[in-house]
Amino acid sequence: MKRVVDVFKKHGRELVWTYVIDLQNDDEFHPGQLDFEAEALRLSQVDKRGLPNELSARVRLN
């Protein structure tokens, strides 16, 4: 299952980066919106896009 997730700065809501997240679906794991947002925030730390307390993520709903 794929979702587009935008990562923003919390203050000012400036767009920092956009990820296309692909979380595999199996019998035991059914990813929800929060799973995709958490993965985008994790990747933003790996990519050094900003400090964890300065970023937020939102799944695009279309």
C-alpha cells in the first residue's frame, strides 16, 4: 500500500519534503494513516531534514 506523505515544519507549516511511502500489507499488519506519517518522520531523520520536535507529517488524502 502506497501513500504520499508531506513533511512540514511545525511552525509556519513550511513544506520540507514529500515522501512516497510503501508499507507492505500482510495478514497481520494493516497500515493506517499514522503508520505512514510515522515512517515519513523516521525517514526525515535519516535524511537529516530537521529536528524531530520541529517536524510534522500528513498523508495526502487524494
